[in-house]
Amino acid sequence: MTTVACVAGALIPGLGHALLRKWDRAIVFFLCVSAMVALGILLDGRIFGADFKDMFSLLKFLSSAGAGLLYWIPGFMGLGVGDPSAYTYDYANIFIYVAGLLNMLVIVDVFDIAMGRKQ
């Protein structure tokens, strides 16, 4: 059950908590990560693709992709191309990065709950 909950939480933020019947956390985490990704896209942020030419490009990709399907679906829909000339571009990118990093911490929380280390 631990692996299933962690993979589910990696795909959709909060789903791992929902599988463990932690409904309040599941809803809060889903709403927070979703809102951060949506706000980042609405503020002309860019969803960075897999680019391995330097360390910063790799870190941008990994932190953004941590949001799971909330990263991949807008990318496939053509959203998140970003506008570097927009005043909000840098802030929007930070919202997207932090959403992915937050989901990674949520997955760690799911793991701890599933292993019985936390309630």
C-alpha cells in the first residue's frame, strides 16, 4: 500500500493521502499545489521541459515536474509557454517550482503515514 500511495501522490497531489483516508490533508494539498500551478501559468510562467544542458535547466525541470500530472497536462495543452517580458514572469516561475517541490514533500508525508511513523 505504501508504494501505491506514494505513486498516486506523485501523479496527483493529495491522492496518496486520500488513499490513506486522510481526507482533510488530501483536499488541502491538492488545492494548494493546483492553485500554485494555475497561478504560475496565469501569471505568464513557463513550464520548463527536460533540458540537460546545464544544472539549472535540470533543476528547473525536476522542481516543476514534481507537481505530477499538474505539470504534464498544461504542457501538453500548450499552456505555460511563458512570456519573459512580463513583469510577473519570474514570480510565476517560482510558483510553479514551489508547487512541484511542495508535492515532493507531500509524497514524503504520505510515505511516513503509510509506514506508521506519523498519523
